[in-house]
Amino acid sequence: MLMLLVPARAEHAELLLHWRNDPECLSLCGNAEPVTPEQHQRWLADILENRQSKCQWLYVAMVVGLCIGSARISEHPLDAWAMRAGCRVSYVVGKEYRGRGYGKELVAQTVAKAKELGYVTISARIKRHNMRSMVCAMVAGVNTVEFF
């Protein structure tokens, strides 16, 4: 499978919001409240305009020209062991594309991007019962998983 992670752009806003507010995603993420289009637009504009200064990178996963999911890398406070900042990865595969193995590839490529950016400690925050995400994170090399 050839998957590409491309930097998110403003024209991805509607699709990103759709994935963000998907009921299954809401049940599995830390913030279970849907966001309004206005909130999402402000958040996305901030990320796109301030990628470097905010130390956040947002990507859209593409397979055969289709947007199938997204991933985000967010810098975290200093990692005391590595004496440098770590990052947290978060990811979602669109409902219509789940169960096809895209999640493992999406997480693997997101971890690779984080390493390219120089991060040593890569973490993910995963609900205890989200076994799919746990497996994807472990296989991809996420070093720290915070369960909630």
C-alpha cells in the first residue's frame, strides 16, 4: 500500500472536522465533545499559520489520491531522560477506511516523521479499551503510551 502523508491545508478543513466529530472518534479521544465549524476553523488556521512556533504538524494521509485519515505531531515538555523535547502523536482513519490496515501504516509514517523532526521520545494517549490503536502504536515504535 502506498500511503503519503501530506501537510494539511485549509481546503482539508471540512474533512478534518468530519473525522474529528465522528461519533466513534469522539468516544475514543480525550475530548469527547464535538467542535463547531467555527472552533475548528480557528484551530486549523492557528495550526497552519504557526506550525513551527507552535511545534505542531498536521498531516492528511493519502492513498491512491483519496484522503483516508489524518495525523498530528505535537511537541511535549522536556523529556528528562533524553534532555530534549518529546512529542505526542495522534491519528484518525476515516470511518469508511477502517479495518483495512491503514491505521498501522498511518501511525508508522507519523512516528517516522516525528523522528525526522528530531524527536526521541514519542508518546500517544490512548483509551484503555482501544486495542486497535494500542497495537498500531506499539508496532510503529511509540515509546510511551498514556492510557486513560
